[in-house]
Amino acid sequence: MTSLRAALGIPVIATDTAERLGQTAGVAVDPEGGRITAVHLGGTKGSARFVPWDRITAFGADAVMVDGQGAAREATGAAEERVANGHGDILDKRTLTEIGDDVGTVDDIEFDPDDGRVEDLKVGELVVPGERLLGIGSYAVVVRADDGEA
Amino acid sequence: MNRDLNRVVRATELLGEPVVTLAGDDLAEVRDVVYDSEHGAILGFTLNKRGWFGGRLKERLPVDAVHAIGRDAVMVGSESDLVDAAAAPSEIADPPAKRDVIGAVVVTDDGTRLGEVSDVIVALGRGARAVGYEVRNAADDPKHARYIPLPEQMAVSGDALVVPKEVDPFVRDDLAGFGAAVDDFRAQLHGGRPT
């Protein structure tokens, strides 16, 4: 398990040329699949700021290795466009249950560095399993309520 | 969080609450709750735009489209759940002011006057359900509010809101535990024993 908070700001490096594409600035998450679908790059020169998950060869503790210099592309799809517009970040966003209760802000997420699966959301004292993710919007992260809560 | 003790909210506390989709986008905020006192039912919500300079939205939120009412947000499935006023049922497209329940007198069916409605109590959770009235007695002590559970089915009434006399032991002086009082009252009306 990897902490997203700890994985921000590390270099993203192409394995073929050993060139640095930028550093990790965030991630795009598909709430339905409960997976990180792309890494958002900071410190890039151009507008190619998203590396889709399948171009990542290793998500290490100190660097993210990608399969080539061409791994980064422009924001593609709704989740990445939200991140590009500053609305899609999951960290520090308020968390609502689907029954409309604010349970705190997302302090961190833990994910599987092999497949990008979101394992847990850390919301204050709460640990919300990734399967409960319903949406990541401009206003809130929405999670399914605990059984029995509704 | 102790939701069991706080499963209800005053309708007026919902005013200004954001209307949020399950995808996490805020669409509007609650301008008013449209309530049908004859049937004891919430019909829907009129809406304001989000933000300080909001102003009215022409869209309405019909009750059937409400996913849940929470302490912090009214949840809907998606943006398509808001309907244009022109397409909305007339009761929520253009709620008649005279239907305002605030100030209406609540009496039991054996003729005891319980007070005047100062708020409608709404259940938190899925759907949008009215479960009681907050009443005050202007003649007696206007600061003192009491909470009257509503039966699930209301008799159509005229000028006064008539509730079954069986409500008496379930009237509460505060909202803590009121959700349970509503459940017990309704269970009794159904011939069951209070749980």
C-alpha cells in the first residue's frame, strides 16, 4: 500500500531515456472502478501532463517509472479534465456520504502501487474502503454510507 | 457520529443547504421546502443558485428525485434530477403562499389544541419524508417548542391540522430521540407495540 500524500512530488522518469518528465502532482481516479487511472504531472514544459496508469512500469517509493518519453499526454476523459481544471483532486476535498452527511476532508488515500486500486480513503479518524467511492466532484467526494447508517 | 439520536432536522435548517449529485458536484441550494400539509408530505424543493449572489433557479427538485436528505447536503442522482419549472408539477413549480403550513393550528382528533406550527420536522436519510411538526403556543409560552409526530397517512383536513389523539405520549420537548418517538407512534397506530 502506498500513501498518495507521500507519493506526491516524486520524479516521473522514462525508463528508456532516463529522462525526467516531471514530478507527481496528483492523480485522476475513476470512482466507479475505484482505481487511479492516471498520474498528473507537475513541472512539465508542455501540456502533456497526464500519464495513463498502463504506461507506468513501476510506482516506486522514490520515483515513478514510465515506459517511455511519450507516456505523457494531454488530459483525456472526464476525470483527467476535472483534475486539469483543478476540480478533480481527491486530497483535501470534503467528503459527503450518499445520505448527505459531511464526514470530513480526505487527508490521504492508500492505493496499490501495482494496479492503482484505491484501497482506503483516510478521512480524519475514518478509514473508508475504496469500494465505497461513488463520486469525485467539484464540491465533494461522495462515499456510500456504512451499512445500517441509513 | 450518533445518528440514531439525531435522525431528524427542521425544514428551515435545510434552507441554503447545497444540492449535490452522487458524482460530487453541487448544482444548487435549497431555497424553500414545498410541503403539502393536507397529506403531510414533502412535494419538493425550490432552489437558488449556488453562492453569495445566487438568486432563484428556474429548476425545481421534485421529491421523487431526492436521493437523500443529510445534515450537510441534499443528495440527488444527477443533474437531470432537477426539472425545469415549466415541466414540474404545478405545486412545486409555483407553490401557493397560502399553503404555508407555518402558523397553522394543530389539534388532536379529540379536540385538544397542541399549538401553532413553527417548523416541519424532516427525517434524515434516503428519500424526503416529513415526520413531525414543531409547534409553539403563542398564548402560553412562545419560546417553548414541542415536537409532534405525524402519522404516515394524514387525513385531509380544512383549516386545522388534525392528528390522532394517540400522539399524546409521543410528543417531545426536544429533537433528541424524536426520530424514535415517531417510529413508536407509527408502530402503535399500526396496532403494533412501541419498540
